[in-house]
Amino acid sequence: MNASEKAEFRNLTTSTQEEELSLPWSPFTSIANNARLSKVCGTTPLLWERIVGGSEAQTGEFPWMASLRKLEQPKSVHKCGATLLHSQWVITAAHCAFRIRKRLMVVRLGGFDLDNPDASFPSVDSRVAKIYIHPEFNGVTFEGDLALLKLADPVPLAPHILPICLAPVQNYYGTFATVAGWGVTQTGGNASSILRKVHLPLINTTECEHWLDVAGRHQDVEPDFICAGYKQGGRDTCQGDSGGPMIQEIEGRWSLIGVVSWGMGCAKPNLPGFSVFVPKYAEWIKTATNGDVYLPEFYQKSSTSSHRVSSRLPFAR
């Protein structure tokens, strides 16, 4: 970034004012060949806006967004977010997958208002055949907080149900990303039935640790995590958003940078949220899914071998 861009970034990260940031919105285009969709990941246009302190999404704006649910008769209940990577694979947080027995687990795709389904863009509920927890998941530090869920059957892809791309390994600090979810809109509040989104700056480790020190909550930030938030608080993820996607547009494709993992309260000053840095786990994802998850050409161009990634097979249940 040049000097003016850095100044603007500093202003935005310390501001509590919402700014109107938008990209053109266009209607859904028809998709003729479902077999090609796994290689057309992340291509849906997205309307950037500002979940705690966020705003409502639009129908189909996040076609890779999934609701990880638990069967509680007579219906299923939203517990966490998840992201579609392939017609038969979703990714979520390991701590979310541990909370729900497989026989009670449901993944809802194509949802927007979870309480009022849209007949024009119907959601699809899928059962889970296999749960793969990352072998290095630590339930205390939340390192390796990732789980892959293999759906019992491939979900029928549609304009409002599409996979996202995996982001490449590169430096994202000083940029912005978007997180979406159905979590609570304030600490101790009620969950949102309508999908919401929030636009957050990504903070480097040194600055992130400084913020935590200022808040009296010292924490060594492990390289597993992306730190995101505003110094003055006001916008953040919260309970129920765990497992959901942190995304950014890269070379024209919306790509998965992080999976929402943990935080200290919601939207508090100097207490940003933490997401697992997904690109670090690309080889694990490829291995666990038998190569099903598509890696775009830009991934190969941007990724470097200097980032060591565990290639051990996951354990499943």
C-alpha cells in the first residue's frame, strides 16, 4: 500500500462509523452445466457492506454459505456456520463439529432466512456421512480448529448454491475481508434468522497482540490465526458465527481465507476476532477430500513452499 492507502486503512481500523462500500450487483446468470461448477468456484458477484455491527446480506450473495445444524425434534437448529468447498464437502470449525453427533448433524445449503424459506431459491438439507477433524486440533488453544464434513450425497449446485475457492498463501494484513453468519448480534443476544455480513480489516500479529495487551488480555497469537477487527470495536463475529467463512476477492474469484474460530466477547474495543488461516491447510484439505476440492491457477502461482503444512491424514468419526 502507498502512504495514502495506509493512512486510510489506519483511519478505517480505528473508526466506529460505517462507510458505504459497494460493488455493482447483478441478477443471477443461468448455469447450464452443473458438472463444470466445481471449477467455477467463487464467481458470484458480492455486494460489499458492513453479525455485530454488520448488515443483512442479500439472497444468493454468499452461495457457499452453509448452516451447520443439530436435529432437535421436530426440527433442526442452527449451531455454527460452514462453507461449501465442493458439491460433497463443507468446511467448518473443529470445535463446532465436536459439539454435534454425526447422526444428529444437518448441513443446510442455499439458506438465507432460516425461519422463512424462499420458494424461488429453496435451501437443501444434507446429512453428513463422515467428519474429518484436523489431527492437530487443540481444544485449548484452538490451533488446527478445522473440520471437513463429507455430505451423504452431492448437493445439487445452483446459482444460490456454489462452492468457494481456496485462497492462496500470501500476506493479507492491511486488507479487508468479509465474514457472514447467522450468529447473535450482540453478546448474550438472540441469533439472527437472516444471514448477515460484516466487513473487517485484517491486523498483523504484532498489532493484534498490542491490542490485547491494551485490553489487559495478553495472548500470544499463533501463526494459525488471522486477527480481524476494529480497535474501537463495534463490528465483529459472535456466538453462532463460528465455523463460517472469511472471504476476499482474489483475481476475480471469491476465496476462503479463514474459518471463524474464537474471540473474547463480541465487538469489544481492542478485542478482535480470530479465524483459522485456511491456506496453511490446503494440502490437508486436498488429501482428506481425495483431490475433490478445486485449487484455481492463481493458488498455484501465489502459494509458496516456504509454508509448512501438515500432510498427515485426518482422523474421522
